[in-house]
Amino acid sequence: MKTHLVKNLDDIQGDVLLPVSEEMKPLAEQPIAKSLSLHNQTLFLDDFESSDSEVRTLYTGERRIILLKLGKNTNSDALIKTFRRFAKKNAPLLKNLSSIVFTSPSIDSKTLLSSALCGLKVGEYDGGLYKQNRSESKTDFDLGIYIENISEQELSEICIKAEHVAEVQMRVMDLMNTPGNRKSADTLADWANESAKKWAYEADIFDLGWIKDNGMLAIEAVNRGSETPAKFIVLRYKPENVGNCPKVGLVGKGITYDTGGLSIKPSDSMIYMKSDMGGAAAVLGTVELAARLALPIELVAAVPVTDNLVDALAIKPGDVIGSYSGKSIEVLNTDAEGRLILADALNWMAKHENPDHIIDLATLTGAAVRSLGYSAAALMGNDQTLLDSLIAAGEESGERVWPFPLWDEYFDELKSDVADLRNIGLKPIAGQIIAGKFLEQFIENHKSWAHIDIAGTAFGDTEFGRNKNATAYGVRLLLQYLENI
Ligand code: BES
Ligand code: ZN
Ligand code: ZN
């Protein structure tokens, strides 16, 4: 994607994309009318239906003017979605696009520009991973941009960043959209290794032998029903030439397929369970993005990866397993497997890495989906400042999080008669909180930990498919959070 600044409207060339915001004046009255030969156009804002992403094409001489209606909501997420939908649905128009003219004074120029570029790029995503005619060749944009208050230098920086963000999001979407029979712990490990080599950060892949030798018994237990050995992926990104900077520990749930194990899932909900590594994907993507953008922050990531299958050796409801922390766990439901592998990863992170903050992301509970739907992820933790920063980053990025409490009484649900704790509450209440409370037992009293349950937001209805598919949720939330701190 290449861009250059067009300073004079008379120099605009070729087909033009003209985003139209709510405060648009009649076209003919706009300063751009003369240069773009729009002075005879009678189009008013009322001519659009109220929805965003509506497209009208005007023909003036040799050129197309493509009007793209922006919605009322002009935060970056809404803007990205508008441009993404536009690109996805109007591929032929996009091919000949040579310029974008931004004339929406009420929207911050940088937000508008970066959202537009990121959205146009991601909008070319094709989820047909195994289709013979998957569109590989992406449009190679070379766009003239007319926009006020942006210098050539700023344009170039915004363009480069938008491209990195878009590429990482698409790579994360690919990982998530890969079906369970075509991805395993090795797939994520290879992804991490290749990414680390390319973007010059560190990846250590620990195999099942290491997992057992080191007493990660909860990961081992979940992996026992599988023919494919689990992996424990550790990533480290350190910025160069930056003195004292915060160190953030990221942990992501990497279940490459969740059948539920012997507490098997109903088939209607099992069909989406290739997405159960959404936390892992977001964490892998975020570390790659931090390295690509050379963020001045230190990151360490721990990603436990296995599938959750049914086999003769699989753990059974009622089994008692060990864990890295030394705590014994009565597994009353093998479908609550995410918290088991996270327990070991969080405990490892808290014991050995001493990060300033620990944030875990996981497609952890149906309860998070029932309480918030697809509009926000469920947030829990023990440090109000960290939680507030994540809520703010969620608002800014549009990848929202919403808080739930971790009061002591919720722990009563996790008391076991035979073991130190059990992995589920037996009442059908507050499932996302009980899961968070379970994780809290493994953070070694770390003072700043947050848990983000992304079960409702990681995989959903998008313009990219007929059925639910990857959203890459978490990448922009974490990027915003890291930039803010
Ligand atoms: N992977 C699921 C959670 C999930 C549900 C993710 C819907 C995405 C969409 C998780 O492993 C799970 O099955 N959790 C159980 C826990 C229960 C047994 C306590 C659930 O939420 O039903
Ligand atoms: Zn499960
Ligand atoms: Zn799961």
C-alpha cells in the first residue's frame, strides 16, 4: 500500500473515494465541488439511508466519485468496519481507485486516515482458506490522499502502521479460521517461530517432555486425550535502546479444538470450537505487532497449546489432577479445560517472569457470551488501575471490555471435598466470574493481573462470511493499551 499527499484538489486524479459524514453539506456547496466537477450534483445527505457503509457512485466525465456514507459512530472501530465492509463488497470499484478525499472536519484527521487505510486493507481479507480460487493477489494500492492537518511525514507513518496492523489482523484471522483438523500445537509453534525470526524477537517452544518434566500437570492432563503433543510457547520482545520501560506479561488460551472432552459439547456449539485458540492468536499477533512497530515496551508471552479431545486416556469428570502451582484440582467438567491450561501458564508467568502487569485472554466461558453478547469481552482482575486502562483502551479501539467483580464469596463455588479446588461451580450462576476466580488462585498474589474472557468477541458474524468467523479481537485492544502506557 503506497500513499502520497495531494495538496491541491485540482491535482486529484482518477476514481475518487469520498467518505461522507453526518454533517455533510449538499455536495454542490462544498469547497471540493469545483475541482471534482460536482457543482451540478444535487445530492443531499437525506439521499442516503441512515445506515453506514452505503455507497453511491457518481460519474463526472471520465471519473467515478464513490461516496461512502460513514455512520453516526466515528470511533476507530466503527470507521474501520465501514471501510472494511466497503472494500469487501466493492472489489471492482477498489481496483481502479486512485484517490481519497477526506472532508469531514468533525472527525479527527489521524483517526479517520488510519482507520480508512487499515479498513481498506483488511477488507480484502478472503476467508476461503481452502478454496481453489482464494484471492491471493491483493490490490496494490497507490493512493493520492487529500486531507487537512496531516503532513507528508505523518501520512507515511500512518500508512505504514495501518498496514502492519491490518496484516497482523489478517494473519490472526487465518490462524483462527483454520479448522481443527488442519491446526495443532505445532501450527501455532511454527507460526511463532517464523514470526520471531522475521521480526527479530525471541520464541522458545517447549514440548510435552518439558511440560511433564516441569510439572505443568494441568496442561498435560488436558492433552492426555490427544494424539498430538501439547506445546508451551514463550515469546519475548524487548525494545532496543529504551531504558526503563514497563514489562507486560501476556497469556493466551490455545485450545486448537475443544470437543469438551468426555463432558462432550452438543454438536451445535462444537462447530465453532476451532476458534478456542482466540486468546493465543491475539497474544501471538500482539507480540508480532509490537515487534513490527518497535513499541517501547517489554513483552513476555506464555501460550499453552493443545486440543481437548476424547480418547481412552482422556481425563474423566471426577478425576483429580495436579498443576504447576502444586495445587490439586478436581476436574468435575472436562469442558472447563481452558482454565486448566491457563492455570499452569499464569502460574509460570507469575513465578518466573516478574512482569509489572499480567493480562490473559481466553475464549473461556459461554457465560461471558450470555452476559455481554458479542459487544464486549468480560473483564476481571485485581488492579483497578490496570482494569481502567483496559476499559479506556477498549473504548478507544472499539474492542470493548466490561468489568465483573471477583468477590471472595464466589470462591465458595470452587471448594472441593477431595482436592484443593474444583474446576467448576455446580450452580448455573456467574460462570465467567467463577472461571476468573479459578484463575486468580494461580497468580501467586501478583498485584496487577487482568483476565479478559473473549468467548463472545473473538469469533462472530462479520462481512467476511456466511457463518461465524474470526474477528482478530484483542490485537487492537492490546495495541491501544500498550501505546497508552
Ligand atoms: N471454549 C469454551 C467456551 C466458549 C463458549 C468459547 C462459547 C466460545 C464460545 C470453554 O472451554 C467451555 O466449554 N466452557 C464451559 C465451562 C463450563 C463447563 C463451566 C462453558 O462455558 O460452558
Ligand atoms: Zn471447553
Ligand atoms: Zn474451551
